[in-house]
Amino acid sequence: MHVKKGDLVKVLAGRDKGKEGHIVQAFPKENRVVVEKVNLVKRHQRPTAENPEGGIITKEAPIHVSNVMKVCTSCRKPTRIAHKFLDDGKKVRACKHCGATLD
Ligand SMILES: [Zn+2]
């Protein structure tokens, strides 16, 4: 995947198009990510010992990685990922706009 947990991303499609948030959970096998405050769904919860009232809770649902783009921490633009190699041969992600290293 081009993004991972902790990345700041912009949502490109769906109900929350245009929103930005950090990835709080990633599911590489399913190519899905959970982005904070994005794709919120209401869940009806039964009363439990910890929460005797039960009721409705809102929670983020995963969205497909193709619907998000990483936001460059340097130029603040949503960017596609370029790859570059450091002097020690390590491969890192880089911004297509400004070339900043994103790892
Ligand atoms: Zn940049």
C-alpha cells in the first residue's frame, strides 16, 4: 500500500471527500484503511457491564486506499508517492511535488 498507519491523508471520494485525517488503522490485505473522523457509521450497542446504558456509538469504518492520497508533510499538498533511495540504500517514500522524504 502507498499509505500506512499514522499517515496524514486526504479523502478523494465518497461521503467525506475533501476531508483530511490520520490513518488510525491499516488493513494491507484488504487494501483498506481507517481514517480518523472519516466514514463514520452509527452502531447500536447492547448494554454491557462497562456501558450499562448501551445506545448508539459512532465509529470509523474502513475505506479503500485508492480513495485516499497521502498529504505531503512538507508542502501540504496531496501527492502521489515517488520512491527514492537514501545513501545507505534504504528505499523511502517521497513527495512528487517537492521531493521531500515522507518516511
Ligand atoms: Zn511535498
